[in-house]
Amino acid sequence: MGKYRRGRINDAVREELAIALGGVREPKVTNNFVSITRAEVAPDLKYATVYFSAIGDFDEAAEGLKKCTGMLRHHLAVTLNLRVTPELHFVKDGSIEHGARIARILEEIKKDERPEGDN
């Protein structure tokens, strides 16, 4: 399977899972404001690694997503026209936290570089 096709499938899985999260009623998912950042489907389409971000507790969100895996997978089976519906494995994506940390560090550097007369 071409890399271009797999990229389209990855994007479609990410988009459909993001849509499906709107219908999830699991409190561990809704209370932690979970969002899907990306998905990577294996070449044989049997497995998909789904990276997620959460504003609240990551461990609790991961537990809630694990409970909802069947419903999310069913949504993928109905909406995507694939021969095989991939098994979903959820992984914490720390890129948003990392970006926020870098932004804070840069802001501190800017504060340190300002002349003392400027406020």
C-alpha cells in the first residue's frame, strides 16, 4: 500500500475519532477534555496507534478511552470503507504540553531581557 494512501487513512481515522468523541458519554473522557491529535495505522490496517491530548488527568482519560474503544471502533467500521477495522491503542501525546512549556520558557527569557525602565 502506498505511503500516500496510508496518510489519507491516518487522517480519516483521526477525523472520525474526533467526531465520535463528541458522542462519548464516559465521564472520564468528557471531564478531561480529550482530543485526538493524530493516528497512525499499521500497513496491514489491523492496528492503529491513536495519540490523544487531555487537559485533565491523562491516566484517567486513557482509562476512559479504553472503556470506549468498542464504540469508537464501531464508529470507524460504519463510517470508513476499510476491509479491516483497526484495533485502537491509545497513547498520550505530550506535544501540546511540550509546546506550552517552551512558550513559558521563551516568555521568561523575554522578561529577563527587558530593560529595567520598561514595564
